[in-house]
Amino acid sequence: MRVISANTNGIRSAAKKGFFAWMLKQDADVVCIQETKAQAGQLEVERETFFPAGYHCYYHDAEKKGYSGVALYCRQPPDAVITGMGNAEFDAEGRYIEARFGNLSVVSLYLPSGSSSEERQQAKYRCMDFFLPIMEAMKVSGRDYIICGDWNIAHKNIDLKNWKSNQKNSGFLPEERAWLDKLFDEVEFVDGFREVNQEADQYTWWSNRGQAWAKNVGWRIDYHILTPSLKGKVKAAWIYKDERFSDHAPLILDYAYP
């Protein structure tokens, strides 16, 4: 089973850069998109592009046009699709969509960024505080969860190039990293990429400033995070960088599932 996670930073922009032509060649079972920055109704005018043949497509839009938004493209029709995490503030921003296939749930998640202001950082903390108990409930639910997306946090020093100079910046704050520590070490969720790839310089996002992309001065802030029941199920994991569709790169994992 192949699952792809990709923050497109505007799905219409990514489409113009060849994202869908690439995606349709990947033989993915589920594709999780974040930051669509579009309403589903706006995409109907190019239905063949944004509702690609061979996939069942589901969007959860932000109420604010041109902002946030998540989507799922599923090769097989899900048994159910859940939009929203159950929090009015963040559901209005289009940050969570889940497809259920038997005992497996695949989620496209877009956690808030706090880099633009202290107000948004506090919103990010509120979302983290709300979502952790949901993940604790996922662990004991008896279901298998693959939670893909842009978590907007680099976990360890290995996960960003300039870690020393970013310790006071959103995305690498001690409180954010401690939250992931708790998720992985106490709640026992699994960082799917690190299950099979322990190499340095493995990044999924690069600033548009300077020569960050060219010099690979990046951050690993996109993840597949798995319930403990899926530990050991990752067969391969890689970041696709041969083409550039947005400021993020697609993260691809192959699973031995079921």
C-alpha cells in the first residue's frame, strides 16, 4: 500500500507545475493533500484535473477563501469520510479529513503555523492541546491510523539544517518539540519515515528566501504518524525532489498492509 502526503501551497498552483501529472504516475492508494487554498466549487471548472479519474476525491475547505484546506484522493471508495476534528475554530480552517477503509483510517492533517505572529502561535498551541487527546483516543480505539500531513514542527536537531539558530522560532520551540516527544515516547505513536530512514539532511520544506532549496537548507515538518499497531509496517520511505511543485516536497511511504 502506497500513501503520499503533499502540502501543495495552493493546489491550483501545484497543478500548473505538474503535480497531478506526476501524482497519476505514482500508483498511490491514498494521496493526502494539505493547503489546497481553494474551495471545492472553484475546482469544478477543471474537474478532470482536480477530481482525477481513478480516484475518489474529497475536500475539506477553509471558510476563508484562499486559505488552508485539506483533501484526500482514494483509489478505493472509503467506507466513510470524516471532515473536521470536532473543534469549531480549526474546523473552520479546513485542517482535518479522514477516510476509513475497514479497520484502517488515513488522515490528511494540516496543523497551524505559528510563524506569522504570536496570536497564531497561541492558536497552534490550542490546536495541539485539543488534538493530543484525540490521538490518545485513536491509540486505544482498536483502529489503525496513518495521520499524514504538515505538522509544522521539526522534531529533533537532525530534522532541520540550522537547528542552533532556530531554537526560538516557531516550528522548533521547546514546547512544540516536547509535544512530539510525548506523542512518540509516551503515547507511543510512530514516526513512519524514521522507521526506515535515519539519515540526516532529509527535509520536506524549504524557505523561499535565499538559496534554501538549492543548498538544501530545509526542515522536516511533514510526517506520516502511525498508531503503535502499525509499527514495523513501513517498507520504504522517501521524499520526492526531482520536481518542485511547492515549497514542500511530497513524502511517500510504502506499507505492508494489511
